[in-house]
Amino acid sequence: MTRETTRIKAPYRVDVLTIILVSTLVLFGLVTLVNVFCDPFDGSEVSFQDYLDKMHLAFPSRQVGNIAISLLLAVPLAIFDYELYKPFSKTAYLVCLVLLLLLVLIGENTRGAFGWYTIGTRAFQPSELTKVVLIIILSKTAAERYERHGALSRPLDVLICMLYVLVPFVLVLLQRDFGTAMVLLVIAIAILFAVRLHWAYLAIGAGGMAAAAVIGWQFFFTEVQKNRIRVFLDPTRDLKGDGLNVLHAKQVIGSGGLFGKGYFVKGTLIQTGYVPVWHSDFIFAGIGEGLGFIGCTVLILAFFVLFFHWLRTALRARDIYGRCLVVGCTAMLASHVFENIGMCMGAMPVTGIPLPFISYGGSNILASLACVGIVMSVYARAGGRRRL
């Protein structure tokens, strides 16, 4: 079955809602970083200089630089037609695989994983960029097969799509980055849903994942990875490591109460280092302490509105390729939000997944803003499809 389309060139439309929501989240993230990097306040601060003396702006300033660099990629992605991504997708995919493979072979252990290249005082995590490249190449591949044969039901089509996913998935697992590997799977499942993957393959995939989990536990998981799952089920098993970190994060969130203690005030735990990696993996704990239940709810609603808006954009995309791109980007960032917040609240295992637009990290903000650029490109050209 073939599907022919006539594309009617539509005027470029600016996705104002995405710009407003993402800009707000990024600015909020910078304010949060400034707050969590402060020395503890003692209530004696009166003048602006008193507050400034307690602030350490090195990392927030570097995050501003990370955002500026990321915009150099995100803005062109938003401006140019997303059809132009296709010729570069295979080359970018191969480059990512080479970078991932080199880390497996010669990478240095950082917090139990081998996922970073260190360049001077900065670190680059290629698995973050791999997520974006996977979205593009898998969307291209799945959409081409959908246009030729309809719903994804031919074994060869499914096999080709899955190979694009499994190669980086295995390489990331070998880097001991279980959280990122799961995000890659979520991206793949979401895109394949967008091209109406036959339910039988979903059943086979679920069975395969269950079998792989058992085999991985027996032969491939490190003790660190096993311990994180055990601690997720019972945090009291490790009160000197991950279990204590989760319990502290929950205590900090709970101490915020309904309305929170506020930012840049005395009596906060997040500024004392009570929670590890407070500027990245556990930054939601600082948000919960500062803004309380109400503030956290507003933050989650902002993400929900953004993702709901993106899914509407996917439905209005001019072609199935654009739809897959938006669905993949939404799945990537939504899985990050779900995992990060769940991890801080003890509802998900500790995997080191950052909170999009808010956590400190150059690779993460690069991937997140690249997704924004891709979605805006699809939105700008939505409505140009006419079926014959």
C-alpha cells in the first residue's frame, strides 16, 4: 500500500507557547541553581551585598554558557525544515556509536559509569546527544516504512527499526548507565507506537525485556546496579549510600510543607549538602524544600502543559515523519521528568537522570533544547499536508 501526499507550503508559525514555557523553566532552573549553590543563610543578611557574599555563581554562570552553546544547535533546528535532518542522520548516528564504543573501551569511571569525555574542566556525555540522533534516524526509518507498507507489521521493518535502537542500547548498558538505556527504549517504543506497531510485536518485546532483565541480573548487572534496585525496594538496606540519599531527599522535600521555606532564606537543608548531587540528580529536593507542595505541583503542571501541547503538535504534523519526531522528543523529556522526580521521592530507582531545563549539565541542556528546536520545526510547518 502506498500513501501519496501533496504538501502545501504554509507560512512559518512560531510556537509561542513552547518558547514561553521552556524559557520559564530554564530561567527557573538558573534561579534554583543559584539558590542551591549558596552558603547557608543565617538570618543576618540585610543588604544585597550580604546575600551576594553567600552566593557561588561559578556553576550557574557555566550553565548560562551551556544554554548559549545549546541554542547554537536548537535555533537552526527550529528554523530549518525538519526534512533537512534526514541526509545527516546516518552520519550523526555512526559518530555517536563510535563515541559510545570508545567510552566502553577507554572511558574513565565517573560515579560508577563510563559515560563522559572530560575536556579541561568540562565533561561531555555522548549518550545525551545519542538520544536526539536516535529520535531523528528512527523517525526517518519508521516513517519511510509506514509510507510504503502502512502500519508497522512486517518482520523485516520491525527488525531494522529495532537494530537502530539495540546497538546504542547495548553500548550504553556496557557503560553501566542503566537510566539512559531505559530512556532509549522509551523513545523507541513511543516512535513505534506512532507508526502503529502491531500488538504482537509489543507482546514479544515485553517478553524479551522480561527475559533480558533476568539474564542481565544473573550475568551482566554490576553490584552497584543490583544494589540500586534493592535499595529502591527497601531504602533501609543501604543507609550509608543510595538508601540514605533517597531518605534525605524525601526528608528535604517533606520539610518544605505546603508552601515551602522559600529561596535564599535561612534554615534550608539543601544548602548544607544534606542531599548529594543537589544541583543535578536531586535538584527536585531543593525545589520541594524551597517551594513546597504548591510549587512542585505548579512545576509538574508546567511540564504537563508543555508535553500535552507537543502531543497536539504531533497530531497536527504534516507527515508521519514529523509526528514521530515530536512523539520521540516528548517521550524523551517526559521520561526524564518522571524518573527524576520519582527518584527523589523514592518511587523510582536512583539512576542519575537529570531534570530537563533545570538540572546543571551541559550535555543534558544541549539534548533538551535540541528537542525543543525539533518540535518547533514540526510545529512551524504543521498543516501543510493534504492526502489524495
